[in-house]
Amino acid sequence: MDSVNYLKIAAIVPLFAACSALAEPSLTIYNQDFAVVRDSLNLNLVQGTNEVRVTDITAHLEPDSVILRDPKGKHAIQILEQNYRADPVSEGLLLSLYEGKEIDFLVVGEKGDERIVRGKIVRSGYVPHQLGIRRYGQEYAARQMAYTTGATGQPIIEVDKKLRFSLPGRPLFPSLADDTILKPTIHWLLQADKKARFDAELSYITGGMSWEADYSMLAQEKGDTIQVIGWVTMDNQSGKTFNNARIKLMAGDVSKIQQPDRSRYGGYAGMEMASQSAPWQPPVTEKAFEDYHLYTLERPTTLHDRETKQVEFLRAEGVKSERLYVYDGVKIDYARYRGWNPQSVLQERDYGTQCNPKVWVMREFKNSKENHLGIPLPRGLVRFYRQDDDGQLEFTGENFIDHTPRDETVRVYTGNAFDLVGERRRTYYKIDISQQWLDESFEIKVRNRKEDGSVEVRVVEHLYRWLSWEIVEKSDSFVKTESQTVEFRVNIPAGQEKVITYKVHYTW
């Protein structure tokens, strides 16, 4: 790696500091669309004022997060002034610099002939880079953009005393001014009490970087034991390439004031069933850090700008997974009750009587050492596959999981069962407001249309009318899973139907 090309710093006044990059950069990427960057700089300071420019930085640097320090604590660095410019030279920027002035435009005819047209730039249509987004958000930036550009990015050029809402040709600009920047730049005035040469650390927070976890759950043709493969997917949209960087990934909900603007990239890289006898060394290690979890890539890696990189961090065989069928028959049109008083909603006669016919398919496994896992699982997308009788893997559903600590159970919705059908209807309703009670009865039917094999279905019922309730009649036993939720667990043979009835009495 050419360290001079890695971080370019130019001295520009008689009292100057000659600097160069030294060690490999390090990154801590958070799964909230930002990162902390740390670079090592060789500072060569003279006594007094030193003027320094750093040009190889990200395009989404937060200037008020910049820290320049001696990591050994032997030299004090006083920053008298810091200037950050993030608008490198471009056609749009140069047009804005010449607003109100005339420049030449090169016009190429249909036959390739060229001529020069003189035009006055009334409005450039240039939109400043990330105008106000970082501190004030997208809405503020949109208002500022409308104010500064007339609500449009379209240029206005005056040619022969007539206005054009487009460029008449290719603009030809005079030579660049001395203060024109070609890359995002930090410009420092540093004060040193004595001559010194040492390795300083530059660190800052930047946007444009993110990471997420992706999990592939691979099941054999029969049974519910699965192989779990976990990937970390890093996305670098920062405007800078990090060569041979030491990378850490922070998982957890760190408080960070920012506007979310996120796109997911990547996917599962390869779907071959791995050999269970092959040794596997984890390229990512994990440890607790503060109230979060830190994952460290064991080897340096290059993360190019505009690149999405995946690294495997988890591989587990023989993970026991249970397939669950859940029927939650309530279908509520929440738009109908928007703005209603909550008490009025609960006393509305037809609330919660619409039927959802779908039976959900859920996959559940415990994140424990006994189940061949037992590491903190960062938030991410979980994809399930099952091997067909021809040996090919078929996709069977996906969903997101949140950060999951050790020894917690993961339950994921993967789709609706094709051969299981539910039906729910209310059979009785009576309310006495003066005596403050309400009775309600329901009939739930679940049909198993599979050709063979019985299934267990968990029929979930929400007792949403009031906090005080009692089931006074029932056809089957139930378990109380929450203060207002019960669950009937029933086995249904192939080709048969199960009917569940119950009556609930509310008081208030």
C-alpha cells in the first residue's frame, strides 16, 4: 500500500507541517448507518502556527465530530481553526460560481461542426451537496433547496437576450481558482508550542456506511434440524476507499441523532450444503462492549467505495428448529377506527368480528450452546431453505429478527400454510352498560387439507374488550399467554376439521 496515496496532506504556508499517513486505518461500523473512522498521521510541526490540509476523507464526514490527538499523550495539539469543504469541483458547482456572468458554450452540430456561443448564467440549477440534511433532516433540506434553486435544478441561460431552460452546449470555464477543491477537504490551523514530529490520530464520525446481518437456515429434505450460516454485509457509500482496514462492527441500539435513509444490499452468497466434516474457523469474533456487542473481523480487509462486502461470521450444524402453525383469526380494519375514543372502540358491537382465514407458518429455535448456537445474534434478515428430493435447495420464506441475546428463543413468521384454513365467527353478543358487563361467544374452525399427517395448530384469541374477563364456557382447554391473550393448542388429523367454541364474560 502506498501510504502517500492513502492520505494526502499538503503544507501551504511558510510555517507548515509535513504529514503522511502511517498505519492501517480502522473502522467501527454501526448498524445505524454511520461509522467511526480512525487514521494515523505523521505530523511534522514547527513552533507556532501550522497550516494543514487533509483531502482523503469521506464525503459524509461530520465536521463537528473530528478529533485530532496524540494517542501517546506526549504532545498537545491545539486546533485554532478548522474548515470543512465538501463540495468538490463539478460542472454544476462551476456554473453556480459564474451565476450572473457570461461564459462560452461549445455547440456541436449534427455534422460534427463546432461553434462557440456566448451565454449568461442566470441560474445554474446547482444543488449544494447534502444541503442541511445531516443536521436538520430531509424536509429542511428540501425547503432550502427550493429557496436556493427556485424549486428546481433546471438551469436558466440567457443567449441573444432570450432565456433558455437548458444549457445551449458544453460549458467552457476559465482556469480553476487557487481555492478550488477537487476532493472533500479539512483545512486546519494548528498551534504548536515547540517543534515536534509524532504520529497523531485523526478520528471522525461519517455517514454513508452501514452493516447488517443475514442468516441462511438450510434444512434437509426431512426433519426440522437446520444448518445456520450467518453473514455480515457491509455497505460503503462514504465516497472513500479504506485499504487493509481493521474493521469492527457494533451491534445494538446506540443513541444517534440522524435521519434514516437506508437501502439494503446483498444477499446469500452461495446455497451449497456445507460438508459437516470440514473444519471452520470463525473470521469474526464477538465480545460484550458497554451495553452493546462488538464483532471484530480477524484479518484486515479492503472496503472499496460503492462496494458491498460480505464476511461469514457464523456456521452452526444440527440446530433444532420447530415449525409452528398459528391461527389468529381476528382481522381488524384499523382505518375504520382511526380517531375513535378507545373505550368507544371496545364497546363497538362489530369490533373484531371480521375473519382472517390464513394459518401462519412460524419457525422457532433457541439461541443456546446446547442448540449449537449461543452467541449474540445481531439484527438481520433470516432466510429459510429446504432441500428437495432432487437435492436442490428451495426458498421457503424470510423475515427479520431483532438483536437476540444468548439463550433467548427466536420465532419468525415465514408465510401462510397452503393446506390449512381457518374460519372464525361470533355466535353471541350481549352488553349491559348499566350493569357494566358484556358477554361474547365465538366459534373457530380449522381445517387440515393435507393428504397425510396430523398437525398441531395454536389458535390464538385476543380478549380485547376489557382487562377484567373470564372464560365461562369452552370446548377445549387453553393457556393464558398474556393478560388479554389465550391460546388453544389442538391436533387436527389429515382431512379433518377441528371446532373450538368459547364464551367470555367481561366486567368493568
